[in-house]
Amino acid sequence: MDIDIDENSTAEGNERRTKLIMVILVGAPGSGKSTFCELVMASSSRPWVRICQDTIGNGKSGTKAQCLKSAASALNDGKNVFVDRCNLEIEQRSEFVKLGSSLVDVHAVVLDLPAQLCISRSVKRTGHEGNLSGGKAAAVVNKMLQKKELPNLNEGFKRIAFCHSETDVQSAIDTYKSLGLHDALPDGCFGQKNADKKVQLGIMMFLKKAENPAKTCSNANTIKDFPSSQTTQEKKESSCTMLSNVNKESEKGENPGIRSLENNISGSDPPTLAFPSISTSDFKFSHEKAAEIIVEMVEEFMDKLGNARLVMVDISHGSKILSLVKAKAAKKNICSTKFFTFVGDITKLKSDGGLHCHVIANAANWRLKPGGGGVNAAIFSAAGPSLEEATKQQAKSLRPGSVVAVQLPSTSPLFNREGVTHVIHVLGPNMNPQRPNYLNNDYDEGCKLLRDAYSSLFQAFISIVKDEFKSAKGIDKRLGSAPSESRKHSEDTHHKFKRAEFQIPERSKKWKGTQESAEALNQNNNKISHKMSKHWGSWAQALYNTAMYPERHANTVLETSDDVVVLNDIYPKARKHLLIVARYEGLDQLADVHIEHLPLLKTMHAVGLKWIDKFIHDDASLVFRLGYHSAPSMRQLHLHVISQDFDSSHLKNKKHWNSFNTDFFRDSVDVIDEVSNHGKAIIKDDESLMSMEFRCNRCRSAHPNLPKLKTHVSKCQSPFPSTLLEGSRLVNASGNSRNSLS
């Protein structure tokens, strides 16, 4: 486009002709281009015009052609011009550069700020001219930075100024603000660092080895609080330090590229969970109630996320649930960098939207099968047959309010294309009479189950992140010296030895290595988890077999449901001694329990209370305690419901007594409280507990042997210790110490 500048259009009274300046701003959304223009124009003695594509069409977004026409017109009127577009690629800049002439110098100001800072600003801002904010902004920034081409003088620029920090930006603003009508700036390229590097690392590239990453962040320590907050500054410094550390690890031959979620734990691409709205589609749960619960649970988990983030996804731009959640989250001032909404296909977030989500949630059916429609069908289809197979190894069914986390095999297309490492299946409450487990519009129960579902989902995600972090740290220490060998060895070792918290089937398998190899692994990886290395003998499999195949044990099973089986202990240690056995695969013992199993623990407790009612109805003198052994001798999680008389011929030794009357026995109410608040139960399996002296379970008096202890217990009328009387740990005929655990 040619322009004809009227020399008489310059300021009246000029003694000599003044060259006009057109500044092409280059930077991602959130880099501060608009702020740059506003601050210069507010106090400059030169007449400036800002050309912004977001507002060029009568206040609305327009086209590049409109921007070119307006820029040419402004220059022809004797105005200096700011071109406020991203201009990140040569092709986007070339037509504007051609507007330069002997009367117009074309400058470039490159706002080459860290990706994390740009994303943080973009996500948080409101009322942006281009309506770019929230999760959409994060994806757009990241995608743009992958294609960025830094400008050079060969394109036709007279001057290029690079700004790598907010200090640099302020300096450039001051330069143009102070520029008088007749002043000129020196030609050339200023402030460029790492000239051979074309593209700044985006948020999905931070953990790949980069050339001289320390240079990229060399100004981190000089950043000033302008115009962003101190929090942003701290984040920026943190990301720079992280880049430097990654480079040092690479130089040492250590591998930062282990194929796990830990790749991004400390980077600017934080561990991310993408989840759909649970139960609001096919299960027809109230959108308003669901939105309240989602925001409530997100707010509850904010402080537990660390640098991880949650993204709620819907494929529809007109999604009602997304709008409701977004509005409610804004009212509660929930951090928009840790939680935001995103429109897109949950199976293509990275490839289509540039948003890398390491873990995705699936709105599953109770059978954990592919099919149906919506999210469930899409995820199973995208992940391939390996997801169904991996899911089968974890569980065969799912109850409302619970989750099952599955690590994706490396053969899964979803793993290779999108970088998804885990899928968490979630089942919410059903308000659709045409679907299983219909609640008949009981929203009290429905809301409770939906809270359980989201709580279990978020806790499972946090557990995955923590477990992957620990696993990768242990593996890094074992890597060889050569980088290529390290990478191969780390990947092999990672898949072979990593203790993924949700690789449940591996926990019950016998360790088949030699003693020497086991000792070597212990030395290198601190300690093999006792959950993985524990070997269950054939006799110890009896409870597992009964739980999985109750129909084969009809003569011993008292009650069967989808969650539990109930049976008498074959060798009871008291007059009444029941076992409530979980029917979930992979729950071998209390140490395997996590937050997603909380509904199951409550169910087991409730079943125990129901049977206690039956026993007390027949004998009102009975007093009961419900609890778990810290380290059981029988495989499969089971709750003991035992009367406190301990009147049994099967109670034969100190181990029998102490397993029910020391800290080794974990009361059910305490376990539920610990799992609810901390995600796991406290295990007290110190062997010394089994050798403690005989003490009465009521008065705590000591006795030299078991026969004398039994005689004493049968006559002792002392009250139980206060530790048992408190907290609903005992249940008796009067109903004292009951706890509904609702």
C-alpha cells in the first residue's frame, strides 16, 4: 500500500521537516502492548494514534486490512502510529513495514516477556477489548508462542528494541514518552539476547532442554512491580530459577524427560486436571445445584493444589453449566490461574486448543464400559482398547460418588498425542429415571454423592501428582551418566518400578526378584513399598476369594452387596466377631485406602452398625468396637466388628490380644476421619505393639499371662478407658457412642 504524506500536514511552525515514527509492537496477549501505548500517549509531546485490531471495526474486532488502511491514513495526517497487534510472525508484520518511507521510520518494540507472566495476566484480566481471558487465553498465548518469529533489521525495520523484563518495558516507555517533535532515535537492534534463538519457550516447552536458558531469564532479579503485582514477579522469578535448574540437570546427564506427569511438576506447564461436569447431562442433575457444588469443592481444594490446576471443560460454547460455574467462581474470587473453564473436546485439548492436561476425568457409567454417548464414549474411543483393559485391571464396577484412577499405557493414542498420563473415572448421582441407580429426585442424597464424587476426583488427582513426583525423584537418582542411556533407562525403569498410587493390581503381586536385586533397589530408591512387596500366601487369600466370588461361599456369607460381603470370623476372638469385607479389587489392606474410598469406608461402618443392632437386640449386655488391623494377616480390606468380652477359645496368645487392644487396632471412626481430612489412614504396625504386656481392656491393669487376663476380664466391671468412650469408638445397647458418619 502506497501513501502520499503531505509535508504541510506536520505541526505548524516546524523549522524543519520531522520524521514520523510507526512502532510495530510485537508480543503475545498479556505482554502489555495496550498498556505500553496508553502510557506513552498520555504524556508524549508527539501526536500518536493507536491502531488496534480488537477495536478497529467501530469498537469491535476487525481485519488486518482495516488496520493497514487506518495506519496509512494516520501517517498521511502527520500522526505517529502504534500498531497494537500481536505481530508475532514475519508475514503478519510485512505489510505494515512496507508503510515505511523516507518520511516514516518503522520501529519494532518486542515485548519478549516470559510466557508464564503473559498467561497469568491474560487469564486474570477482565473486560479485555478482544474478550480474551480465562482458560481460553492461556491456550491462545501458548499456541502463539510456539510460532513466534523474532523480528530482525532485514525485514525493513530502522530500529528494534527487545524488552525481556518489566524493567526493559518501562525503559522503552520512557524513551518514547520523552521523544520530542524533532528528536530521533538511533537506528539498529537493541537489547537482543540469544540472537540465534527464534522462539521463546512456551508453557508446554519449559522442561525441554533449551539453549542458554539462564540468558532467557537473566533479568529475573531486576524485575520491578510494574504494572503487574508482586505475586506475578515472584512467579516469574520462580520460573526462571526452574529453567536454570533444568538446564543444570541436563548438563549433569540427568534426565528431565521421564515419561510421567512429573515432567511438569516444577515447570511453567503445571500438572493439570481437565474434568467435565458430572451428572448434569445424561443423569439430568440440576445445573444450578451442580454449579454450586463444583465451585464449593474447587474452593475447598485450592490450598491443596500447590502449583497444579483444575480446568472444567465443555464442548459447547453455549454451555449453561460453564457459564454458571464461571460466574460463581468469580463471585468467590477463586484464583483464575488455578481454576478456569475451557470450551473444547476433552480428548483434544492439547492438539486443538494448546492446553496440556496431564490427567482427564471421565463421566463414566457404573460398569466402567465404553459406549453410550458424550464424554465416556469419546474418552474410551480416543484412548483406544488399552484404556478398557487397564480399567478392567483396576475395577469391574463403580458406585455413585466414587472414582477409579487408571494410568494410561504408553501405547494409548491419548498418551502419545495429548500427553495424558491418567484417566480418572467418576460416577455421579443419577436423577434420570431411565438410567441405573435413580435417586427419585432425592437431592439431599444427590448433592451428598456429587460432593463425594468431586472430592474423590480432586484428591485422586492430587495423589497422582504427589506419587508421580516421588517416583520420578527416586528414578532420577538411579540414572546413568550418558544422557541417551539415561533417557532409555529412566523410561524402562519408570514403567517397571514406579509405585504409581493407583496401579492397584501391582500391589498384591509377589516380588519375584532375587534378594540381591531387592536390596539394590532398596538402596537406590530408599525403600520398596511394603504394599508392593508383601506376599500373600495361599491361606491368606481366603477373604479375597470370598469377596470376589461370594456365590461360591454361600454357606459362610451372611450378607452380600455390590460393596461388601459379611461373614463370621472363622476363628472368632470374642463371643461376636464379624468381618465386613470390601469387594473392591486392589484394596488388600488399610494402607491401600485413599480419599476415593471414603464412601466405601462409611458403607462398611454402616453395615457393621446394622449387625451390631441385631446382636444387641438378642443380648443387651454386649459392647462392640469396629476397626481395622494396621497390618492384617489376611488379604482384602476388612473391618472387624468385635464384642469387647473377648470370651473365646480361639484367643490363644499375646499377638491375638494385642492386635485388638493396642494402637495396632485402628478404630473405624478414626480411619474415616483421617482419610477424609488427609487422604489416607495412619498405619501403626510397629512390631513392638505385638509384644506389649497383657493389660485389661477396661481398667488397664497388667497380668502375667493370658489365662489370668481372661479370668480378670470376665469379672472386671470398670468403665472403659476415656479414649474409647470418646469419639464414638464403642457401641452399646443404650445407643451411646453411636455415629451415623453422614
